[in-house]
Amino acid sequence: MDVKTAILNRRSIRKFQNKPIDGAQLTQLVDLARFHATGGNVQPLSYAIVSKDPMKKQIFDLLAWAAYLPDYTCTEEFQPAAYIVLLRNEITTRACMYDLGAASTTIMLAAQEMGIASCALAAFDPKKLKPVLGLEEHLHPDLVIALGYAAHESSAAPFEGNVKYYQDEDGNFHVPKKALEDVLVYTDAD
Ligand SMILES: Cc1cc2nc3c(=O)[nH]c(=O)nc-3n(C[C@H](O)[C@H](O)[C@H](O)COP(=O)(O)O)c2cc1C
């Protein structure tokens, strides 16, 4: 899969098949994340891979899914196969939010190439997640990447003034994406 295809096809998936992810692939995702661009080359992030219970279920219980769909639930049956938790090192916080974006995108696009679906999640209480992971004091869980094999589809839809994603009767997601002319406010490219 080329990068362009991975970018175009990656959509957030919120229900997963009951199928484990190969451990070597999970490790490779973090190994690839080491190479993302990082302000000042500070590399402020660390990572935790969780693919086994009881920790996996404990993380699942802390996550909130699809805020735009109040009735939406990801039941235990459809829970992710694994998580990569992005950890902010408080000793090196400079530009860390940018690094979280770069790292999570790197992981999700690399997963896409492996045929593994993903969803970034920030809707959890870090104070509750930290003891679950048994982290050293200076490491703060800021973002969770849920990973697994997709149990629904999701596709980009035309943006018609509303950014809210929606589900169809089959449970598949449709995600409005702004058009090029909506976002490109200046160009001198021929
Ligand atoms: C930083 C960040 C935090 C997110 N947090 C959540 C979350 O807590 N729960 C959730 O269901 N989706 C979450 N998402 C997924 C977004 O809702 C999703 O990326 C957005 O709707 C666009 O859809 P797409 O990823 O399919 O293109 C998050 C995405 C990002 C980048």
C-alpha cells in the first residue's frame, strides 16, 4: 500500500473483530513511530503496548467512543485487539502536542498498511489510566490508539456544513471531509 492510499483509506474504526494482532506487528508500529518528525528532535514520547487482559479490558472500560453519536456503544464483544498508549514525558514537554499528532498519525498509517484498523482516543481520564499501566511518575498517558481488525466500514463523505460523522442503517460510518476549496485559502502553485 502506498502512503497516499493509506491516507485516503484510513478512517477511525470503533468496532473490531475478535481476532488478535500479531505481537511483532504491534512492536513494529512503535519502532516506526520513533522516526516521526519531532520539534527540536526532543522525542518527548514513550509508548506502552497492551494486548492482554486484564489490562486490556481495564483500558477498554475507561474509553469513550463516538461523542457525536450519544447512543453509540462499543460493547466488549467488539473491543479493540490491542492499544498503543502514547505517553508524555513531563521532563520534556516542549511542543509535545504536535509530537502526539505526528506519532499517532505515523502509527495509524503504518497500521493501515498492515490491514489493521485504528482509532485515536483522547476521551478518557488520564488519572485513572495511569495506575492501570503502572507507569513511572514522569510518564503521562495522553492519547490511546485502539487497534484491531475492522468490524464495520467507514468512508469519507462530502462536507455540507456539518462536521459530525454519522452511521447508516448497516452501522457503517460516514465522515464529512471538507473539500479542497474549503481549506486551501491561498496558493501560488501552477
Ligand atoms: C486527538 C484525537 C482524539 C480523538 N479522540 C477520540 C475519542 O476519544 N473517541 C472517539 O471515538 N474518537 C476519537 N477520535 C477520532 C475522531 O473522532 C476522528 O478522527 C474524526 O471524527 C475524523 O474521522 P476519521 O478519523 O475517520 O477521518 C480522536 C481523534 C483524534 C485525532
